[in-house]
Amino acid sequence: METRTVKSVTGLRGEITVPGDKSISHRSIMLGSLARGTTVVRGFLHGEDNHSTLNAFRAMGVEVTEGEAGELRIAGLGLHGLKEPADVLDCGNSGTTIRLMTGLLAGQNFFSVLTGDRYLRKRPMKRVLNPLASMGARIWGRGGGDLAPLAIQGGSLRGTSYDSPIASAQVKSALLLAGLYAESETTVREPHLSRDHSERMLRYFGVDVRPFPGGVTLLPGQPLEGREVLVPGDISSAAFFLVAALITPGSELLIRNVGVNPTRSGIIDILQAMGGSIELLDPRELSGEPVADLLVRSSDLMGIEIGGEVVPRAIDEFPVVSVAAACARGVTTIRDARELRVKETDRIAAMTTELGKLGAQIVAREDGMEITGGSLLTGARVSSQGDHRIAMSMAVAGLVAKGGVTIEDTGCTATSFPTFWELLATAGN
């Protein structure tokens, strides 16, 4: 088990570039495989989660080659060109892989099985399987159909109009991918808008996708055309360095080429509301996605109330938000974030336990946390609990903790950010 120790630094300075966006990288493989012709992906995130998706499509007959600069060339097979896999498809630790592929595979004329590691096999799947069943999908799983492995007998599907009780890009994307194979249009409505990478990329590949206030409609039976996809830096990865620079005195850090899709940029809104100095420089668009350079300076943060529509726009960043809150003046209250309970770990419980070991005053709530900031964090030995975002959040805390922080089980950071430790060392020198 890999263990690392992070000690306090005098500031983060210079320029860095974070790896490509994980969500966009997943979708580039999926849509590139379903497209006619060749798709070239530049900036692809070579992390374990994305390789799970890549390996699954290779197992279904898709040829993917890697160039010297790390770009991928995907020889698309078209909507109906995938082949039945000869073995179980292993999604590793990736919830995005298993949930989106469940929708995509439901429309194929073959049998397939999806599984994952011990953490993924504990994560709930009915949130995707139930609406897919309304489209005629035939899927079976453990725990009454709620747990992987999932067995899928693909076939003909009908369109649906689904009102999702939660704002979830994975649920929405699974239904839209299934909708590519449905006999009529598919509509998904959400209580709040979740990240819209699937809608943007489907449109970029030529699919008729029609967003409307509160939801999106997809028209089926349309071919996808191969494209060049330029993947921006992942804002979820940049978030660790945003918080690190804000809480570390003497910091001035420029993070280049970060995706600032408004359905993902809730972390910027939260940190700015806390008093964080973050500037968006040179805003532009790449492959249908908004991008900017982020200039962040150390700031005196203050506690705020966080809830409502900003939550799904920052759901992956709440572990590191809790670190920012522990370093802020006053109380930060996080609510409406029950979704954190069903991530790679129960992230509310995990951050309450691990950040509490450093002396943070943090109380878990059913749908969030209450964090009283201002106390000096002190070094301790903590665990990632096998969750990449917990590991990296605790590393950020270690930058300001007296005596440093030793983190157990840090190998999991390869899931989304293989170069995190090297980049942290570079920025902190």
C-alpha cells in the first residue's frame, strides 16, 4: 500500500497544466467508437478510469492507436458496429464507465456483462437501471438489480420521457446514449442542470440534441461523424491547486487551459464567494467546451452557506471544499449534497473522519457538513479510504498542517490524476 507524506510549504507559484478532463475523455472514446470515420482525441487523460473505458471498447472490436504525443486515433465502427465481447468488461473504479456503458449496451444486439473493483461493486445502479427498464432494457444485477456485476441483454428500445429525482450527469448520459438506439425521442428532465458534456459532445458529433430549461431531448437514429476532440484540463483536478494556492500564504499560481463549462464551474463560484482571488483569463472555446486560464492568489477565506443549484455543479469538488472551509474564518455549511454519500466512498463520512484527525471542527449532516474554520490544523496519519479525491484533498490539507500529513493508500490517485504528486511538488517549490 503506497503511503506519502506532505509537509507545509511557503506558497505555490509559477504555471502548471493539469491533465485532460476525465468526463470528456470518457465520452470521446464512447462517441468516437460509435461514429463513422476516424476521431482524433488530443489531451486525453491517461488515467485508470479512462483506460477502463478504452479497454472495454477495444474488447468490442474498436481499434484505438496512440500517437507519439499521446493523442488517440479511434477507428469508429458506427452506431451498429460494436461486437459482442468475449469476456466480462471490467470498469475498474469508474462509475462513469459502468453507468454510461449500461445505457449504451442496452441498445446493442448482443449480451454483455459489466463489473468493477470492490468499491464500484458497492455503488448503487438502480438510479440508471430503473429508467432504462422503462425504455425496454433487460438488465440484471446483484442486490435486486442495484449492484454490479450487471448482465445486459441488449435489444430494441423505445424512447422515454423521464423526470429524474436527482441531478446526475451519469443518469442523464446513460439515457441519452440508450436514446441513440430508441425508436422515438428521449427526454430527460432534472431538478437542477447537471454537467452537460454528453449533450455538447453529441451535438459536436452531429446528433440532434435539444436542450430546454430543465432538461434535454435527443432524436434517435442519427449517425455520428468522426471529429477532432481537444480535451481541456480537468477543473476537478485544477480544484486541488485552486484551494492549495488560496490557503497557502504567498501563493500566485496560473493554471492553464482549464475547462470552465458552467455546469462544472461551481467550484470557482464557491471559492470566489468565500473571498478567494481567482481570475479567468483568455476565455475561449475548444471542441464545443469553454476554456480559460485560471490565476489564483492566496486569500483570506470566510465561511459561507453552500446549497441548491451550485451543488451538482461542484459535486466532485466537495472533499477539497471542506479543506478550504477548515482554513476559513467562521462557519461553512454544506447542504443538499446527499449524493456525496454514494461516491467512491461516503465522502461526507470520509472527510469528517480524516479531516477531523487534523483537528478540524467538522460535523457530518445527512446531506452535507458543518465546518467551523480557523483552527490550526496539526499533522496526523490519515487514510484515503481508497478514494482518489480524499487522498488529494488530504494532501492539500497537509500543505498548511503543522508537522505535515501522512496519507495511506495514495495509489488511488492514478484513477484521475496520475501526475498529481509530481505537479504538487513542482508548484510547491
